[in-house]
Amino acid sequence: MRRFILSISVFPLLITCMVFSQDTQHFYNVDKEVKVEGTIQEITMEPRYKTTAPFLIVSLEEKDTQKKYHVELSPVWFFEHNFYKGENLVVVGSLYSSEEGTQNIIAREVQLRGETLILRDKHGFPNWRGGQMMKRKGRRSGRGR
């Protein structure tokens, strides 16, 4: 009986750990911050988080190594700049690997055409906190300070 009670109480804990361990790698980690300079290969909009707008995703090929990265920038409504395939981009952000083995970067700032765009603060918290209503009320969005 004791073994049965123990297994019943441990099972939900294991399920919870499995579910949250899949998502934890996708959060901004300042200890894994990298700077990558490369050429834009592809621009897409993808759903990334439940109940949020699609995110602007850029496929970037690093200049020196030809490594390819998927760069998560921000919700599409937040971004006010256009990107073009073949354009140079410098990204500072948190590196993580997906289960498929692709290298991903959650961007904190990007340099594009000589302008630095700040997407997250130095701790990785997004500048779009508060949603679209904050943007409409005059909050600065995506511009370097």
C-alpha cells in the first residue's frame, strides 16, 4: 500500500517536470548570451508561445563559419523595421538548441543598417511587456536608447 501511495504522489511530479523541462530551454538565459554577425537567409512569422501573436523569425547564416541560426526577434506587431533577404544583421541574444538540433537565438538586440534595436532589457525581459496597448500609448518600441 505504501508503494502504491508513493507512486501516485510521484507520478504527477514527474509529468510536471517533463512538461516544464521542455519549455525551460526556450527562456532567455543571460549566461548563454552570444553575438553573431551574419546574412539573412529567410524571414518568417511563426507561432512561438500560446495565446500570443506570431513572432518574427530570421534565419541567419554566420559570416565566418557559415553556421545557421534561427533568430527569434519579437511579436510581429512590435517590430517597426523591415528586413530583407541577403541583408547583414548583428544579433546579441541567448543561444539554445532545439530538440531537432537547430541553433536558436532569442534576440536581445539587433544591429541593422547602422541602427541598434533593443528588443529586451539586459536581463532578457521583453520590451513588449504590456502588449499592444502599451505600444499605442507611446511606449518606445524596438529603438536603441
